[in-house]
Amino acid sequence: MAVNKYFTQGTQNEQRLYQDLIIESLKVYGQDVYYIPREIVNRDNIFGDDNTSRFDNAYRVEMYIENTEGFDGEGDLFSKFGIEIRDAATFIVARRRWQQTVGQYENTIDEQFYRPREGDLIYLTLSNTMFEITRVETESPFYQLKDLPVFKMRCEMFEYNDEDFDTGVATIDGVETIHAYQNVLVFNQADITGTFEIDEAIRQTNSTYTMNGEITSIDASDPDNYKVYVTHSGASDGEYHTWTTTNPIVGVSSGATGTPSSTDDEDLQEGAQNDFFDTEADDFLDFSESNPFGDPQ
């Protein structure tokens, strides 16, 4: 026995109409968000993560927040280590709109980029918060008119872990300035050739390694203490090194050069206890070792 041939269960025209109604509903009841694809830089095949992920693009698209009475999750968790915000939310986006605004531009990264991916981010402009996609439901609602018109994304609050943001959207890229660990390089402005630029990569070549980093901000208010704030600092040999005052620093895109008069290992946020921990750690950690937290090398 076959289905009744006199009744259709979803023609292409009906499916298109259904999709159009959903898209219009999302435009009316939804919120403008930014979808931010994650770019894997150095995948850890054992743990399946990438602590050096990059986010280079942000696509504006309307989505509906399924939560009607507030965010899900555990909410604000108070502990002796501070406050953890564990909000969660479910976002719904129309498949056709997602393909128009994101999929067609990102398919060069992954030929199977036909849906949102776990690990990508959603920036909710309404609350100025960022969520990480943990699960994508592709079959809900289940084949209405023989069609799957939406993606449903389960998300949790994103925890910044030194990822690189260069999306071109100031409020999103500002995550680095607020949360990233920063080094402060102090120059005499008169000794700098050229002009360093914000968001450019810099490097410093030493005898056995090269330091690399990215400029997040510059404080030029005092020419004698021209401060360059640097994130994502690291050495080419994979070991722990700091910026030095003996070799020039070069801006990769600007070509500016200058040798810092002093360097600070850290730029402390208000209320942080980095200095206290640093002083106390000297009593039981030997920082002359290349790996003070593990076996000496």
C-alpha cells in the first residue's frame, strides 16, 4: 500500500511558503545576533580541542531565542574563586537565512559546511553576551511538510581562553582587550621609527628564539612612557620567554621598529591578585627552569 496519491504531503511551493513564513516570524520576534565561525589553528587530536582558535568573521543574522522566561543553565554561581556565570540559551535560525548569510561564505573552509557547527559562537547584541554552540539539532520540528526549515542550537555562555578575535566588529574584538592576558612594552616615543598599529602582529628576534604577539591597544599620552599592550605572546621554540629590552621589536604590517626601555610581564585587571601570586610563587617554584610546573628539562 502507498500513501494516498490524491493528497500531497509537501510540495516545493508549500515548503517555500512555509519557509517564508518562518523567516518573517523570526524577523518579527527574533533578535539580531552575530554568528562567529571558529577557525581551528592547532587541533589537539587527543583531547579534541584547540586552545589557539581564531575568530576572523562575524555574520549578522536574525535568530529567535526559545527561552521565554530568562536564560537556562545554572545561572550565577558564587564560589570562593569568584562568580561564574553559567547561563544557557537555545537559538533558532532559518536554514535558508543561515545559508544566505553564513554558509555560502564559509563553505571554502569546510566543504560540508551545511549547518552551524559546535564550537562556533553567537554574540547576542541584546544582552552583550557571547554563547558557544554545544549542540545543533537539525530535525526539530520533525519534517513538517517533508522539510526541515530551521536549525536549533543549544548554547552555553562562552568562557574566553586567549582566543584571537579579528572580526572587524569592535564590540566583539574588544573581548581581547578586556579579558586577554597582556604584556606591556614601554618605549620612548622618540626612539621609535614609524608608527605601530593596533591589531598588527609584532615580533622580536633573539639569539635562539623569536617572540611573537599582537598589539591590542596603545597609550601614547606620555611620549617618554609610550605603552604598547600586547596579547598572545609566545616564543617560536615553544618554551616560556618574555620580551627583552636588548633587541628591537618590529611591526609586521607597519614596519615600525623600536627597542623597549622596559617590559612588564602582566597588565593587571582591577582587583586581580597576579602580583600576590607571583611573589608567593617565588618561594616554591624555580622560574629559572624552562618548565617550573613540571619535570625540569
